[in-house]
Amino acid sequence: MICPYSLAVWGGVQAQVLGLSRSLRVAGVDTQVLAPCDGPPPEPWVTPLGNSIPYAQNGSFAPLAPDPAAQLRVLGAIWDQRFDLLHLHEPLAPGPTLTSVLVKPVPLVGTFHAAGNIAAYRWGRPFVRRIAARIDIKTAVSPEAASMARRHLGGDYDVLFNAIETDRFAETAPAATAGPTVFFLARHEPRKGLAVLLEAARLLPADTTLWIGGHGPETEELRHRFRDDGRLVWLGAISEAEKRARLRAADVLCVPSLGGESFGLVLLEGMAAGTPVVASDLPAYRVVAREGRDAQLFSTGDGHALAKQLLDALTRSDEVERAVQSGRERAAEFSMTRLADAYVARYQRLLA
């Protein structure tokens, strides 16, 4: 399993790589992960490929490792370990995954995560199409991701939705709270909608606490703009264990993204933790949250609509309680065990 993004940086792709690898190992598949790591590797079966450099990509910053040293390390690990196949996440991202596609020492499975617009796909279309054709089995994490990949790269894509390790969320002890609490966790950049949430928070009761996880280019500006709101708790970067504990404790998980999302993984995490979810009405989130059943969706970018939905969720009405129970059942449909089984079937087919 090769991840182009640093495992020391929180991100959806990184979480999928580690969670899927854990489930594959439980299923008896000898899985090793090769990835950049700005610090110690998070698991003993992770081979670090060096530090990363942040690059602008799809409205965000990706911690990639395109330097020659990282490519030499990944090639050395591939030749030393004699893997049967390589499973590449974001196969055309600059760095270890792209290098693996170009060299192709063994059969390749590629998982495409991104939706939206990737400038390199447009500019280098004939070149990237030839590279993508080297991947034997292509999958995408959502219809949106598959559509973008198909449009720019050609080929056929199996849609295998992202998954979560449901037991890890359900079994985590909740963190301590001092009253009604709303939890936000994402990179602080415009497309994640943190500014919309902070404006909406002005309309919430005075005893409401907002936990704000993560950091990014907007952090300092937003902290300064809302410096007089003592209800805001800026957590900075948090560990996976702390994330699960805060999800279990929060009264509401708020996901106010403005666009550019391929899948609502964080919604599933909130559902698995038994937390009411309020999220933007995005196509990628509707794949996860069935309308009127698993989460409350508000008009994207509308602060007043968001405040109303947050107030409804904080009351824990019968409707909200039903959504929480439905959300738990929905999250179970996206268990990492099921996803691992789906990939094992494709590995076996490819190796045969």
C-alpha cells in the first residue's frame, strides 16, 4: 500500500490507507505501507520515505514527497520486499505513487480519491492518460471521483466508497464537556467553511462551546476576527484518539464545507460515534447521509440556515435521536472490514 501524502499530517486519504491496511492485516493479507512520514511512523508496518513538502492541490495543501531521495527509498523498498502487487492511493500524485506507476514492477491497483478539478490532469491530458493506462485495476471512492478520473484519464473505475473502522469510534470513551458542544475538524481553508460556522455561532446560545480542531492558512485571520468570542476553543492538530474521544463527547458534529469534496468520510465518523451531524448540502455528502434520515443538511454557505440546524440538533429532539440511530446503522454499511473484503476480491482476481 503506497500513500503519496505524509502520514504525520491528518487527512482522509491517510486515514483510509492506515485503516484499510489494519483491516487487511486482520484478514490475513500481509500488508506493508510505504509513505512519507514527518516523524516516527504511526505503525510498525509503515516504511517511512522521508519528509514532505506542502503543495497546493484542489483548493487545499497536499503534503507530498516528490524529492529524489523519497523515490529512491520507495524503489528500494519495492525491490527488497518483493511484493505481489502494489495498491496505490492517488496514483498520479507527484512522488512515490507516480514513481511506482512509471516503474511498474508488479501488478497495480489504483484508488482515486480526488473530485473537483486537478490542473495537471487538464494540462497534461495525453501524458497522464498514458500513465493511467498502466494501472491494472482502477477504483474511485465516489461517483464524483470516478467521473473526474474517467473524464481526464479514461478507463473504467469500480466505485468503492471510503470506509471507517466503526468499532474504534463506538468503543472510545468520550472526552469531558462543560455544556452544549459543537465540534469542527478540518483544515482551516476557505473550502472547509469554518468562517461560515463561526458566523453562525453568533446565533447560538451563550453556553455553547465550539471545539475547533485542525489548522491551516485561515487560522490566524479567523482567530483574530473572532477573538472576542470566548466560547471558541482552538484545539490545533489533534490525534486520531483525541478525535474519536471528542466526537463521542460532542453534542453536534458540524461539517460546513463549501465544495470540492469527493466523499463524506467525517460524516460517517460522527454517525459511528453516535453524534448528531449537521453538514452542507453537497452531492458528496448526500452519498453518505440519506436525506431526512442520517444527518441534517443545510443550504451550503448559508450561516443562518446552519445556525437553525445546529439549534435543532442541540435540542436532541425525537427527530434528532432517530437520525442518530439511523446514522449508526448507516455507518455500519461503510465498515472497513467490508471494504477490505472488496479489495481482497480484486487482488485475487488480478493475481490470478
